[in-house]
Amino acid sequence: MKTKKLKDYSELYSEKIERIPKSFLREILKLTSGSDIISFAGGLPNPECFPIKNLRKAAEKILEEDMANTLQYSVSEGFLPLRNWIAENYRKKYGWDTLPEEILITNGSQQGLDLLGKVFINRSDTILLERPSYLGAIQALSMYQPNFITCGLEEDGINISELQENLKYHTNKLTYLIPDFQNPTGICYSLEKRERIGKLFEDYNGVLVEDNPYGEINFTGKTQLPIKYFHNGASILLGTFSKVIAPGLRIGWIYANQKIINQLVIAKQASDLHSNTFAQKMIYNYLIQEDSSEHIYQIIETYKWNCDLMYEEIEKHFPSEIKIIKPEGGMFIWAQLPSYCNTWNLLSICMERGVAFVPGATFYLKGEEIHNSMRLSYSGSSTEEIKKGIQILGNTLHEFLQKNKKDYYEKA
Amino acid sequence: MKTKKLKDYSELYSEKIERIPKSFLREILKLTSGSDIISFAGGLPNPECFPIKNLRKAAEKILEEDMANTLQYSVSEGFLPLRNWIAENYRKKYGWDTLPEEILITNGSQQGLDLLGKVFINRSDTILLERPSYLGAIQALSMYQPNFITCGLEEDGINISELQENLKYHTNKLTYLIPDFQNPTGICYSLEKRERIGKLFEDYNGVLVEDNPYGEINFTGKTQLPIKYFHNGASILLGTFSKVIAPGLRIGWIYANQKIINQLVIAKQASDLHSNTFAQKMIYNYLIQEDSSEHIYQIIETYKWNCDLMYEEIEKHFPSEIKIIKPEGGMFIWAQLPSYCNTWNLLSICMERGVAFVPGATFYLKGEEIHNSMRLSYSGSSTEEIKKGIQILGNTLHEFLQKNKKDYYEKA
């Protein structure tokens, strides 16, 4: 490398960093933030749902009683009482025998994905994803240069025959699913499919990862059993407090077999030693307050209200050709336009008219994109924004569909 | 992979996780914490030096004024006013034209190392390290499966002729140095060596990384110029608030050319979206308080007092064959025993007698270990602990050396 000094450092970059799909979301969030645009693009929780008063109390408790310990280096595994709380929550909810030693605290579930990549993925190992899937997972796992394969989604979850076909021909190291109110589609796996998938994976050695950021935001009141309930293999659950408490604290967790946790702890230590102790204790202090469990009902109520409203407005204003599944939880509505439409083109018109969404193609692997879908987030918008935004979107869609249909049939 | 269910998941682990050197430090810290053992093993800051009162004020400001923003998702780059403060600090200190856009906030400088691995290291790329070096860096970078090469250290910094020789035969993608009060040796590079290294690297395309956790803990009052001062290539500085404010908040940074920062931001986003906002704002609020800059003098005074005391006690109690360099800053004293000694054996005797240290071999790459050195940390101990601990260590060393010398000459 004895050439002269570089002006541009691009030849120094690793192959993996060059393969990370860029996040269009970041760009659209930059464009919409601080502007008058009504944005259904972000996947942000509603700040009115942050339990500010109780988090303040939780923080004050640290400030008054526990600063020296909180400020010192701590263990990579995370704050033990918090790990214990999470384990107990699994025990109560599903009757499992979860131990705190099976819980590793991470910086949001995003870091969980990075650590899974570190522990399990060799270059060219196969990872199975839903089609479409969470962009952040694609980004985190891409870093470890796997081969991705995907299975399509139906209204009640992943397409089972496609999954069976895939499992026949591929040796998946890791399968990543979001069974509860999936991002981006809002789809919730049926109990039957959960059981079938669990059984199906019994015959395979790969790791089955269930990510579950939205499970608590459940409008139906029915408990959703994780696939892990029906599966005894290497099953890993990712969890986060981002959607039910606050994302800025960056606290999530991994629940796995203790042997796997031991490996993940090594990866965690190499990655950043440990997660911020102040935030871990703040969340723990919050959780053990008497009235904290009430808060989740307020979130559910707010989001359900927004969801119902957006769905009604869509029914009122959208052309009938557009296919919508009414979500039973989570933060997103997924809309499917006729196949001759490209939602990238729609977006640029909508942005001029003051409304933003995310074109569905963003959530597909390169080469597998479907261009006629869009993701609408209802979590962060006000009643007025939803009414006005969906009306503008509806009017634009009527024109857009007409024009696109005409162009399509003229070409054909 | 259609075999039956695993009991043990080891066949699923990645090659990289299996290559990470385990941290002996973690084990020794577990053994000593809560026990009566006087520990010179940890590299922990002295909790009496945490600016608890002012950090409390800094946190209260967030609790009172800024909760909703602090709890929401934020940008991967980090809290802009904090990035600006860090940039301004470089401008003031070295007369550079540092921009906030050249600063990325990380979870301690440990995460900086992980992100550098992600952005720069392809498998089998060469990384040059000091011999010995910071174990956490070896762990973080090992994850990206490089080939490490090392250069020895002298009292005034890296061995230049060894470095020249290395640069002649290797195309280093990345060089990682700790020029100020190195961990584990406490060595501080001379100005002359800094300049020579800077010039030497002008002819090479690799990335030169200077990690600097201890630079502010400087007993001499003389400003140490970074090698970057003499080098115009791809130069990267890592920084942290762990040693001068508090490590439990996990806030550090990377200072690099903006093009490189852009790549690091992609890696950061994939790794954990962004760092904890509460901690970033807490540190920023702390830094802009009028009296916060005074605090660093208290740390220097405490650590200098401890260092002087430990050095005096060592001179009083240690056998004269043991070579010590008196540190001019930082947290560590490095002791070199005669070559026939193995400090692992010494440690087990010392632990029984109530004193712990870290055997130097821990800080070497596998196969390059030197077994006759030890690291003593003076930062966290009281006057009594230092006096008593060094006396026990000294007495043990007298016996140990005598016995080992005898065995050695009898064998020979």
C-alpha cells in the first residue's frame, strides 16, 4: 500500500459495510421533521404515551439513593433485578421456567440482532426472513454477510408451504420472524400457524428468532403464544421497552438458553462492555412502581383509537382497488395497490401535497422488491392529522390509480 | 441439517465468536468483588472521583425540562450539542478545525472499536497493535477476523525500527495505538516518537487509530499532542467520558474525517440505532456547568497521590530485580519480573494472601505472551490498601523470586 496519500478513503472500507442497505427511512424522517408534512412514515411511538411522571420518579430514586454504583462500570449481562423482572414476566405470562441467567440486556432489540450476527453467522450462512421484513434486521444481519432467503406472508402469518419448501432445500443457520403485528405489514400469526411452525422447526438445527417489539400493543385482549411455546430447539426471543416505555433509553433484551447467553455475553462485552446502567435502573424502578402496569392500557387505547380512525378514513377515501388488512395491534397499516402502481412515484406526489408514508419496497431485499405497497404508521399522529392526511392520500390515490391504469392499458 | 434436536448448540456458533480471547479480568473481578482481597487488578475509576453532585444537577435539568424529547428515538450520529462540545474542545486544545459532523457518539470507546471493525476490516486484513495492548481492543477487533501483527513498546513509545520493518512487509488496514499512558504499561509516547510515527504513516494508506481514555489524567501538566497532529492521512481518534466523568453512562466518541463518519454512522445504526439520549444529555448538561472543568484537577490529584504512594511503597518493598517505569499519568503501573518468573503462579499465591493484580500475559496475543510481567492499578485503592497490599506483594515477591531463581539455576 505504498501509494500516496488518499483523498478519498473508499478503498479502505470493508465489503460488509458496502453491502448494508441504506435506510430510506432516515432520509424521509429528515425531510419531514420540522416541516408541515403530515407524516405516516415514521415508526415512532407517540410521545404522549411516554410515562414521563413515573419515569421521573424512577430517575429521582437513582439520583437520591444510588449514584456511585450507577456511575461505575458494571457487568456485561445487565442489571440483575431487571433481568429477574423480565424472567418473571415470562414465567407469569406463559408458565415457563425462565431464569434471569437466560436474559441478556441489550441496547434496544436492534443490538440483539447485531449480537446474534456475531455469535451465529459465518459468511454465506443462510438466514431466513419474512418477505417483507424489518429493515433494521436486514441491516444488522447484512453486516455478517449471510445469504438471505425469504418466505412470503399471508394474512395469518408466513406461507407454510413456501417455508416447508425452503427448509427442504436450505440449511438455515437462523430464521428471523416477527409473529406479532409485524413490521411493516401489521400481520399477526394465527395460533395454528405458530404451532405448525414450532413443530416444523423441531426437525432443524438452526436458531429460531422471534422479535416482538409490538406484542404488548394488542387491541384484542387475547394473549399471543410465542412460537417458542411449541418449539424445543434453539429458540431465541428478542424484547424491548422501546414501544411500551420509551425508545430513547435504548433498553431491550435477549431471552435464550444459558449456553447461548454465555456466547452472547462475550459478544456484548466486545461490542460495548455493558448497557448504560442509569437507563437500566430507571426502567427497573419504573416497572416496580405500583401503577406502572396501568400505563400499557393507555398506550393500547391511544393506538387502537388511531388505528380505528385511520382504517375508517381509509375506507371512506381510498379507491376500492386498494387492499388493506385491519391490524389487531402494533403501529402499522399495510396497503397494497394494483400491481401496475409504483408507490415511489406516488410518494413524490404526496410529499408535494403534504403527506408522507414509506413505500413498501423499502422492506424487501434487493431484487425481491414489490413496488405497489406502502406502510402507514398511525401511532404518532393526531386525529386531525389522520383525517386530513388520509383524505389527501385518498384523493391523490384516485388520480394516481386512474392515470396509472390508463398508462398500463395503453402500453399493453 | 435434518438431524435431531441439539442438546448443545456449539456447532451453531460462528468462527469469530470462538476466536474471541476470553477476559481473565472479568473472572478476577468476580473473585475479588465483595471479598476482603485488596485488588490492584481492576481498571476501574475511583468512585470517589465521580462528580455526583453535578451529574445529579445535570440529570435534574432533563427531568424538569426535556423529558419527551429525551425519551423519543433520536439520530444515530448522537446529540448535536454534545458533538459540538467535543469538536470545540479539539479546536481549543490543538488549534484544529474540527467540526461536529466529524464526531460520532458511541457507547464508550469500546463501541468505537466495534464500529471501526465493521467499517474497515475484511477477514484476514492486517491490524497492527502495540505489544502488549488493551485486551478490549483485541476482543472487539478479533470479531472481524483480522491478522494481527504487533510492535514492542519502549519507555518512550512504540519501537520505531520494529514499526518500520513491519510497515515494509505488511499492508496494514488499521493501526491501533494508545499513545497516552497506555493500558496496560502506563507508557506515554515522547513528542519525538509521535512526530516520527505521524510522518512514517504519511506514506501508507491504512487507518491510524489513536485511543485516548487516559490522556486527561496527566500528572505533568504538559499537553500531549496526538500523532494526528503530525499526520494528514486517515487518522481517527477515539475518546471517552468514562475516566473523567463516569463509565456507567457508557458515552464515548469517534473523531474522523466526515466521509469516514458517514460509514461509521451506517454501522452505528445497524448496531443499536443510537446511544442512550438521557446519558448524552446528562453529560452535556454536566460539561456546560460553570464548575465542571475543576473536577478533572481533583481526579488528577487523587490519582497522582495514589500513584506516588504506590511507587514509593514499591521502591520500599519490592526486590530490586523488578523493573518499574514510573507513570506520568493514567491508572496503571507495569512491573517486569526476571524472565524466569511466571506471574500466573505469583497471582495464585498472592490471592491466598489477599492481594490481586493482572498477570501481564493477559494483554498479549495468543502465542506472543510474556509471562513475567504484571499490571497494578492504583486508581481505585485507598492509602491503607496501597500500603498493605504492596507490602504483602513485596514480601511474596522476595520469596517467589528466590524460589524461582533457585529452581531456574538448578534446572540449568
